Amino acid sequence: MGIKGRTKILGELFRFLWQRKLWWMMPIVIVLLLLGLLIFFTQSSAVAPFIYALF
């Protein structure tokens, strides 16, 4: 699955939340995505020990 497929899934998720009037869930989903990206990008970097020390 490429980046295009993942963005399509995210677009469908946000469209679903918008149509069902679940606006209050969008910040939760965004924060979870940002935390996932933070973990993904710090797995193999020299910054990882400093990030993990914050939590």
C-alpha cells in the first residue's frame, strides 16, 4: 500500500466523521495520527532517547 492509498483511507475517515456529524472526534484522530508519526520517525534517529525521556 503506497502513500496514495493511505491518504485515500484518511480522506474517507474524515469524510465519514464529517457526514455523521462527529466533529468532536476529529481532534482525537489528528492527535493519534501525530503521535503515531512521532513514534515512527523517532524509531531510528539519534533524537529517540530525548523524545522517550519526555514521556
